[in-house]
Amino acid sequence: MRILGVDPGLTRCGLGVIDSRGGRQVKLVDVDVARSAPELPPHQRLLIISNKLEETLAIFRPNVVAIERVFAQENVRSVTSTAQVAGIVMLAAARRGLPIAFHTPSEVKAAVTGSGRAEKAQVQMMVQRILRLDELPRPKDAADALAIAICHAWRGGAMDFQDTDRAQHGGAGMLPRAEGADLTPAQKMWAQAERLRARHGAVAPKDSQ
């Protein structure tokens, strides 16, 4: 299963491609960042991001696209531009008939570090360790894109939009394994947290998202 993880952003859009080989084994295929200059008109910036995304899809031919879910924050302008980029990604996936998945920032952090409140530096370090990279993935947008792809791989692989959305809210049968010799301590902690959340209807604190 080849997964394209996308950390949507207008100035920097992280694009991370990994292969998931079963047994929670993942391997780096490619990582890049699509950039657009802030001084350009918004529509031209979106075109630059779109062109880079289309190139990535054409070259690496993923089976599924995983996107970080956008949350409303104080900076409305930033949220709007991020949502616009996410829309471009969704459209590009739809044109190719690819399933898409959304994962919250706290879900991604918990998947790779075991904590939904992890700092970006911790995410970088764990992505490096999980993918056995010689150095930290940079910039942080690139590490985030890879973390999103890893999160999706560990949540059960490709699903269509409806199933993915239901899974994110604790749907039965969508929960990850919490035991197994092939699981890392971080994976076990995350799986246990997911099961507790589904059982009790817990919602991650806003500041962790």
C-alpha cells in the first residue's frame, strides 16, 4: 500500500510518500515540500501547489491520500488558505479515483510518539526512527507529511471517505491492534488510547489539536 501524506499549507505544503508493507512496517519512498511565495496572488500560489501535487501523484502513484484535518484557530486567514490547499488535494485525489483520509494533528502525534501533545521536534525524531532515516526529515512540514502517512498506515490502510470519517469517530471494527510482537511501545500506547477514546467517547483537548 503506497500512501501520500499531505500537510496542507499555502507557503509550505508537505508531501510525504511511504510504502506500508504489512505488520506495521513502513518505508520511505519520497518526501518534498511544495512552496509558494507569499508576495504572489493567492490563485497563483494555489496553482504552484497544485502543479507540484499533480507531479507527485503522477510520479509515485499512491493508492491513498492522507490529509491533516484543518481546525479553526485564531488566525482565520491561515485556516482559510490551509483549507483551500486541502481542497486542491481532495480534488486531485478524486480525479484519480483515490480514497482519501483525514487525521487530526493529535491523532498523528499520538500515532508516531504515543502522545497527542507531542512537540514538533518529537514528531521529527520519531519519524526519523520509524523510517530509519540517517537524519531528521526537514523542514518540519516534510516530517509532518510523513507522520500523517505513517498514522494512516497504522490505522488500517486505505478506506473511502465515508469509512474513514466514521473510523475517526471510533467506529466498531476500525480500532487498531493494541498487542503484538511487531508493535513498538509508542504504537501500543496509541492503540490503547484509541480504544479508551472510542469506549468513553473522549475528545482530545482543543490545545492538543
